[in-house]
Amino acid sequence: MERYREKGFKLTPQRIAIMKFLEGNKNHPSAEDIYLYVRKTFPTMSFATVYNNLETLREKGHISSLSIDPERRRYDPDTSSHHHLICLKCKMVVDVHADFKVNVPEEQNTAFEVLGSHIEFYGTCPECK
């Protein structure tokens, strides 16, 4: 929490609860998942408060927002460059920390400076098979 405070990030009790839930979380939770967890401690906290805090954390670069689930946005506290493996049945998301050399064909890359990429692999997890 001290690194956030050093960067001038206001740490409210609600924001700290959200950040603690996200810290080391590999489940790529949705705002709804986070809301259901933190309202156990803060029963008067609204969903809008959770969502607004997540957006602030995303804007400051502390978490990533994933649009891999068409039903709801998911959040990833791991902001390092990585890819995802997604189960089409249960929507489980697994981090893939590997480099893949994928180049945009030159005829399509005339005006772009490519800064990064994200690959999504889709399939069925062992539990859903």
C-alpha cells in the first residue's frame, strides 16, 4: 500500500479493501465479483463505488481491464505483458507468460508503430472437458 501512497494515490478504506482483494488474485474477477466480496466488510458500499475505484486503478495503470468475456468486464492486477487462455464453458482465465513472435504484415502496418500485443487462446479447461 505504501507504493500507492508514495505516488499520491488516495487510500480510502474501501479502496484498500478492493486493492487487497485484487493483490495476487489470478482469477481475473469482474466488478460484480469484487463488489460481492468487499460488501461483506463494507455493507453500505455501492456497486458504483467499486466500479469507479476499479476505473481509477485502471487509469493509473495499477490494474488492467479485460474485455475477454462478452458478458462482463474482468480485471487483472498483473499489469506485466502477458496473454490469456480462456475456457469457453466456465469462462476461467489463465495467464500465459510467454513471448510469441507475431508480426503485422507490412502492407497493413504502414502507419502504425506497434507498441504491444495480446493473444487470447480459447478452449475447454480440464474440469469442463
